[in-house]
Amino acid sequence: MFKKLLTRKGRLEDQIQTELKKESPKIEEIIKIVDAYEIDNVMTIGKLKKDKKIELNRINGALKQSIDAHGPITKVLIGSCTKRIYGSLLSNQSKKEKEKFPLKPFIIGVIASSILDLIVYLLFL
């Protein structure tokens, strides 16, 4: 059941079932639940479009750089153009990886320091 609640569709289904299990389910509540689901979908689509536009701009920039450096793109120069595009997409990917906060080491550090503080406190009682 918990895995089902990890997805938006699973949460929607759970909320609707909860409302329908009530003695007198209200259609207004079900409509509110579905509206919240739709707003979530629209926001996700907007974010995906924004990410796609950023990637397209990176590709456009790499193509412009290649044309500025070598002139018109020909079969001979296609390798250089491909490398520039690939490099621009990789640089974006590495930035996304750097933005992640390492939660597991942080939690381990907090727990370890708490245990050490407790030991030191108990030793000097």
C-alpha cells in the first residue's frame, strides 16, 4: 500500500477511495481531489517543458559555436559538432548531480556526533 502512495496516481486513488468510504461522500470533495491532481500534472508538465527548453538552448548554443569555429557544418566537420553538443549536454548533467544534497552522510554524522556527545557526557558525570 505504501508504494502506491508514492505516485500521484496512487495518492489520487487513495484519496478518492477514502472519500467514497465515508457514510455520505461529497461530490465536491472528489472534485477538489481531482482538481489538486490536475494542478499537480500541469505544474509537472510546465517543469518538463522548461527543462526541455534549457536543453534545446544548449544544443542551439553548441551548434552556433561549431558554425562560428568551422563555418558551415559538413560531413567532415560533423564530429566536431557532435562533440560540442555532447559536451554541452554533459555539462548540464554534471550540474544536476552536484546540486543533490548528500543526506545519508549528514544523518550518519549527526548520529555519530550525538553518540560521542553522550559518551563524553557520561564519562564526566
